[in-house]
Amino acid sequence: MPELHEDRLIEWNLHVTKALGKYDMIIGRDILQFLKIDLRFSDNVVEWDGSELPFKDGEATPKEAYHIADGDVMDEAVSRVKRILDAKYKKADLKTVCQSQTELTVEEKSQLEALLRKYELLFNGQLGRWQGQEVKLELKEGAKPYHSRAYNIP
């Protein structure tokens, strides 16, 4: 129940049915007692481990009463996509870009401009589509993922 605690995962054997009417689930006394969830009808509040939630209006639609905000990861992903799609793309002025690199010498600026001109199509201001080969990775059965910090190879 993310409305009370976002970081809790409940594992419980449940019975599934297609027709619950306006209810999305029915919670039994066994799990309520196990989790120590209190239904306080005296003030119409659900209380669980210090968090409280008012009862929902029985006539409310799921969208009105049961909307749960997306997590931070989803918000960041949506924001990133919006920034990409809303950006004003225009063709890059490669000469200006190279000349603005103050940390480079005149010779290095010239080399950078030659390199960028070689791949000028990449800087035409258009969003593109990856044209490379598709890669397929086959994982060993039962292998556990491992993540480590990237490091430079001399």
C-alpha cells in the first residue's frame, strides 16, 4: 500500500477474481492482523505503523481516489524525454564550436574541426536513429549480475 508506505513490499498468498465491482482488492482479517493495520471507523482512518490515510469515498472512481504519483525514476525519465523532444535543434557551426575551445592550441582546434567535418552529418541538427548492428547477449543460466565502477585502461 504505497499510499501509507512507499518502501514496503508485502508478499502474501491471495485469491484472484475478475469481478470485484468497484473494488480493486479485498483485504482479509488475516493480513490486517499480521501487518497490524488498524481500520478506525470512529474517525474513518486507516493506520499502519505510524502512517494514517483517510477512508476513500465509496463512490469515487479509481482515478479520483486511488491515484498514486509515479516515482522519482519515472519523473526523471519523463523529464529527460521532454527535454530531448522539446529542444530546438539546429545545425552546429563547427568552426565556431572549435574556436570556442579555449583550452586547445591553434593546431588542436584545426585538428578538432577536421575531425568534426569528417562526421558533419552528425551535427546537422536532426534527431537520428541508430543504424548500427543489433547486439544480442546470451546470459548463463543462474548467473548473477555484477556492477563495478568503470576505470580507464592505459
